[in-house]
Amino acid sequence: MTVAIIVTVTVSLASIACALKYVTQVRSPQTERRNAE
């Protein structure tokens, strides 16, 4: 039981971290384009 909980928590944290990285990568070019305009 405890092992399953630890695995689920680690996987969820990893997915959240990947989502944050993707969001930052997507937003950074947009802001640069807006500033360039």
C-alpha cells in the first residue's frame, strides 16, 4: 500500500513538473514575440 502511494505521488509530481516546463516553454516565445512587436 505505502509503496503504491509513493509511486503515485512521484508520478503525479513528475507529470506536474513536465507540465510546468511545457507551459513555460510555450509562454516564453509568445512573450518574446509580443515584445518584438
